[in-house]
Amino acid sequence: MSRQLAVVALLAGLGGPAAAHWLSPEAILAQLDSEPARALGVERAARDEKTPRLLVIRVGDGWYAMPAAKRRAQAGAWLELWRHNVAQGIVAVLDARTDRPVVRFGPGGLVAEVTDAPAGAGGKPTPPKSRTSRVAPGSRPPGAPTDPDVRD
């Protein structure tokens, strides 16, 4: 099965006609533990032990390989399915290596943001911003602050 067919199959299976019928949380977790879900980068999914209405999906490299629009659609489908089947259900999509959120849901369950791979998770790390100046002494314009943390 091609990667695109797997994406379509999982979207249809997790967010389409299946949403019209009730699925147990265990059935949803079983789907997230399937090969089509793995093709989307899902490494593991589980209900939170302390808050069973919370579905935690951990994703890896396959997730980041998909275009942002497909990740956005998939995250929305997961939330829609979970909310349809679990009272007041909430979903967290986390990077499997860092446990950092990679999807931010906004009001009404809309996907507000999908992020690229965090540093140390297969993505290119973002170099830290230096707090020190690399400008040679005496080369600042007249009146410019000498401390980079001071703003006019």
C-alpha cells in the first residue's frame, strides 16, 4: 500500500464513516497501533492514566515527513473521532523523543498549529540566540546602547 493510500485509509477509518458510529476507546487505540497509523508516524498512543479522557499520541519521523496540511488534517480527524466517542475527550500529539507538543488545538477543536520536528527529534536544531554582541567595540552608531539587553 502506498504512503498516500495509507493516509487516505487512516483518515477514512479514523475520521470518516467510523465517526458516525460509536467506537470504544480501546478500538481507537487499536487503530492507532496499526500499520496504517505507523505509516503516518504514530509510534504509540495511550489514554492518560490520571485523565482517561485524554488521548496521548506520540509521533516520530514519519509524521514530520508529511506536509503540514496533511498533519493538520490528520490531527483534526483524531480529535474529532476521540471527542465523538469519549465524553469531553481531548487529544495531545507529542513528539515521541522529546514529549513536546507538535500540534496545538484552538477553540472548538480546530487545529491552530502543527510544528516541525523539535531540535533533537530528527529535525535541524535551531541555534540558540546569543545574548552577547558580536559587533567590534567602538563600531556602534552614536547613541546606540552598549548592552544588547537594553532597549530604547
